[in-house]
Amino acid sequence: MIPPAPVVRYGSHPDQSANLHVPAADGGPFPCVILIHGGFWRDRWDRTLMTPLAIDLAERGYAAWNVEYRRVGQVGGGWPGTLDDIAAAADALADIPEIDASRLVAVGHSAGGHLALWLGARTNGRVSLRAAVSQAGIADLAQGHTDDLGTGAIADLIGGSPAALPERYAHASPAARLPLGIGQLLIHGAADDIVPPSQSRVYYEKARAAGDDIELVELPGADHFDVVDPAHEAWLVVVQRLPRLLGTA
């Protein structure tokens, strides 16, 4: 049985915290998957959305860092606090002895997919990702704003439109940061009616053209939440590729 997952704080706000899931076996430090939940960056959702995946990862021999962060609707959430928190949460892994901070992959769902890819674009942190996995992620914020994903969610995160705040979109949108220079895996359900598969399809083509190592797996019949079901084939696609993405194969 895997041990309990303690809450570890990486800042002073109550939501600047994460649960650390580690395998039951000795032999750490362990390669680690940073899990980032979605919910259109809004405070009505939290990291418990990713807890089943964290447990599954620990059972498979990986550490999982299930991250919470300040979200839109909270003091300090949105621009730039949400992005700052994701960066700080990743950097905190450098000080956790159970973690092999040289073998990190970020896996994010929906808005968390955006944050996982954004984290992969970062070049000035204490730790660096080997790869990023986007599960039904929002990879192009400008296009997402045009499509009104989440009914104004992107403008709420950034503070306005791409026309009004182009420099913020250039910083925050993974599509504007290409090439990321790391491996990327995009998982998307073809039946997703919350974040359209076109978000992953168009980003994939742009990333390939920019020279990034990237794979897109689109699952017929899968919806927005199937991709975070540990019993669904969409999750098996991720775990099958983790050794290569983490550099442990």
C-alpha cells in the first residue's frame, strides 16, 4: 500500500500547496510527475480532480506532485499569480529529497494542460522539465479567446483580450512560445465539447513546424473528462510513454 500523501506548502497562501504521492517501495529519489488540474483556472475546482491519477502513478513507481495554485476568483489568482504559483510549485521540487529533480514531467488537464506546456517553455527556473503532457489542453490562448472557451475564462485569466494585452498573451500562451525545446505529448478526446480537439491539432502542427519533438493522440469517442480517468485508455497512453518522456527507459 502506498503511504499517505502529505500536504507540502510552497508559499504562504493556503492554496500554494501540493500533495506529495510517493511509491511504497524504497529506492528513491523517484522520477516525478507534476500534476496540474484544470477548471478554466477558476476557484470552483481544485486538485482533487487529479488525485486518482496521482495514486495510480505512485502505484506504478513514480512520485506525483499534485499541485494546487491560486485561481481566478481568489486574491492573487489570475495574472500573474496563477503562472507564478505553477513556477514556484515546480521549483519547490528541488528541495524535496524524495524527488529526482532531474527527471520531471508535467501532466495537466484542460487549463492545467495550458499550464503544463507553459511550464515547459520556462527557461529560468530552479528545475527544468524533460517533457510536458497536455490532456485536452488549451494550448493557444489567443485562439481560445476568439472561441470564447469557458465563457470568458481566458480574458479573466490574462486580464483582457489579445488586442488589449498582446505582451501578456505572448508570455502566457504556449503557442506563442514555440519551440519549447522539450518533448510534448498531446492527448485529446475527439468527442470533447468543452475544449475542442482543434486546440491540440493546430498546436501540434505549429510545434512540429517549429522543430519540437511532439506527439498527438486523439481518441475516438472520448470526451473532456475521459482523459483523466485512470481506467480509460487515454491514461494508458500516457503511462506507456512515461519512461521515454522521463528518460528512464
